[in-house]
Amino acid sequence: MEPLARGLPVVTTRLAAMGLHREPAAGHNHTGVFIVPAHPRLVADQVVQLLSNATLWQQASEGASAFIRANFLPHALEAEI
């Protein structure tokens, strides 16, 4: 979660994303988390796409920060209690 809080997009598998508590939708979404099948080539392809597309990187970066603010800061967690 720290990379997301710092605005860094994350490429991961569905299994690893389970640790986020609020799993984002698979594929491209607005959370800054890109969930891909557990296949090295598919992970690499997504990383290359992020690194070579400045617009996608910027959108994912903004989405990552917003995802953390909306779901993991104290005010968001207090609402669940």
C-alpha cells in the first residue's frame, strides 16, 4: 500500500491484490493497481505499457493516491466501525 499512497502504480496478480482488503477490479481500473494473470510475460507487458505511456502513468498515479485516501486513511476506516 505504501507505493500506492506515494502515487506509484502497482502491477500485481489477483493473489497479491487480496492483501489490499478492497480488491480492485481486474485489468485497467482507476485505482492505480493493475491486476494481471500470474504469468511473467503478462506482468512484464503491463509494466512496459505503464512505463511507455505517460498519460496512463499519470492517471494510474492519481488513481493510486485516491484509492488509498478513500479506503485506508483513518476517516475511511472509522466509517466501517
